[in-house]
Amino acid sequence: MKKIGITCYPTVGGSGVIATELGMLLAERGHEIHFITSSLPFRLNQIHPKVFYHEVELTHYPVFQYPPYDLALATKMAEVIDREELDILHVHYAMPHAICAILARDIAQHNVKIVTTLHGTDITVLGFDPTFKKMIRYGIEKSDAVTAVSNSLVNQTIEMLEVNKEISVIYNFVNEKEYYKKELPSIKKQYGIKPDEKVVIHISNFRKVKRIEDIIYTFYKVSKRVRSKLILIGDGPEFSAAFQLVKQLKLESNVLFLGKQKNISDLLSISDLKLLLSEKESFGLVLLEAMACQVPCIGTNVGGVPEVINHGETGFIVELGDTESAAEYAIQLLQNEEELERLSQNALHHAKKYFHSKEIVNQYITLYDNVVDNF
Ligand code: GMT
């Protein structure tokens, strides 16, 4: 049994989901888990005797223009490392979490090992900034072990940051107890979707990198040939622009803006196809969530997406911005029941074979064992 601290961004996002689910699954295997975050991770909605939560509190002294969150986090990490005698502190994102963890390791008396998982945005967005670049490289090189969620992210990290550190790939996973296809025909009815209409779904935080306009243009072309509805889940900076585009294309009655939702697997269960046409995506956890619910996916040839979608077998890969091809693949699939069934079955098998939570959690446990034993 190990005592493991976990730090992640606790708000909605794939990295927060992975960190929380990993903590819960490790607790089920007998490890003691200490979440050290600024608020309760949103997926931490179950009690467990081996799961603890330590909140990072911000102090608002008038002398500070900005409350020093990173220092408060490092202080809390050091306090928990010593009090709970943590073996491992597993941080998600190098910036700022790995940096805070390194500082905490220096402050603490107890010997703790730091494992950092890279999720993408710190490398693919912040890594371009020369100031952050040095900081991220430091966070990576001073960690005891580093993982990334795809081969693509490892290559990008080495290329962009010129880091001198072994980075192992540990793919993302989903909680299979939550993500599976459910028989819920009533949901379609509740949302005013006719039984013979196909459902195309997109889930994201509506940031610019998600290219929501490409999703809408693709669906625009699909809707001319297939009786269908587009479900958009999530909220973010591009929400209003997306709303305007739907209006401009006169698609209002075919597009459902559902905002942030909790029971994603219920909505995936009524979906026939998932679109993720981002310009950056280190993995695309939402693709795996869809595949676990037997929904084939169309994704762009960027980052880790081709490591998740097997072209022609579990979905299709298109070049960035190629909404013509995305629509063509979607139309062909949605018009062919047999092919749709084949791809949805393949999607489930692929998710189980390559991304099963049991296997992925084993990989993290092996990594923790190596880190603790080898030092
Ligand atoms: O995509 C986002 O904007 C959210 C971000 C996050 O912190 O959850 O996602 C990143 O990490 C996910 C979990 O590993 C990956 O599935 C996403 O592909 C990755 N996003 C990007 O690389 C843009």
C-alpha cells in the first residue's frame, strides 16, 4: 500500500477527470489517496475511507496584489507530504503543479517522489512562450518520473522543450462503470429527436482550439443528406460565436445547445457519431468516452487523436479544417446501418483492448513501484 498525493485542476476537464478517477481506482486497490487541490475535484462525488481531500486555501493579505496560489499550493503539498508521510506526489500538468511539487519536496522533511503527467496544454500552448518554456523544462527534468498521455505528446515535448528526461506514455482511460451504452430511448424523445433521426454529438470546453465552427459546418453538410440532430455539450469562449453561426446557417431547429452536462454517458448512449475536429489535442478523452459508449468518432489528424481513432475501423481521421471529408465520412456511415453497427462494436472493443482502466491503472502502479524502489 502506498500513500499517494494527487494534484490536478479540479474543475471540468479531461486531466481533472483522469486524476480523480485514477485516485478512486487506486483507493479501490488499497492505496491511500490524498487530493491536494484548490477545490473538491468535480468527479470526486463518492465517499471512500481511503480518499482524503486537502484544500489549498488562498490568503488575501493586502500587501499582495495577487493572491499567491502557487506558493499556497506548494505550502499545502509540503504540509501533507510530512503529515501523511506520502510516498508519491502525482501532479497533473507541469505548469504550475510540477514546479509547486518540486518546491514542496525541498521544503518537506519526508522523502517523497514526484510523478508528473503531461496532458498537453502546458506543452502545446504554454511551451511556445520562452519564459514558460524554461519553467516547464525545469518541472519535467526535476520530477522523479514523467508520463504523457500519447506518443505524440512525448515527441512534441522533446522537440519543443529539448528536455533531457525519459517520458513514458500512459494513455488515458475511462471509468467503464460509468461509460457504457445504456438503453435510453426516452431521452431522445425528451429532447424532441425523432426515432429515425441520427444524432451527432460534440463535447468540449468551446475553446478556439476545438474549432466549433468546423463541427457546425460539417453538420450543416450532413443535415442536408441525413435526417439528423447535432448535440453540443459544454460551454466556453466560443459559445456565442457558435450560436450565431447556427443561426446564420438556419440550423436552429437541428442543433441542441445543452451547455455543461453531468450525465455525459446518457447523452452518448443516444448518439450515433461523435465529432472532434480540434487543431490541438494531446489525446482527446471525449473520444474514448464516446467509444466506450459504442459511438464511432471522426477526429482530426492532430496530436494524439490518430492514436485513439483507428481510421476506417473505429471512426475516421480527417485533415484539420477538411469539413468536406468529415461530412462525407459522416454521411456514408450514418446512411449505412451495417457499417455503423460494425464501427460502433469496433469502437467498444478498441476502447477495452487498448485503454481499459484496469490495464492503465496497472501501468501507473508499476511506475510508482519503480520510482519508489529505484531511489
Ligand atoms: O482540451 C482541453 O482544453 C482540456 C485539457 C485538460 O486539461 O483536460 O485537455 C487536455 O488533457 C486531456 C486529458 O489528458 C486530453 O484528452 C486533451 O486532449 C488535452 N487537450 C489538449 O491537448 C488541447
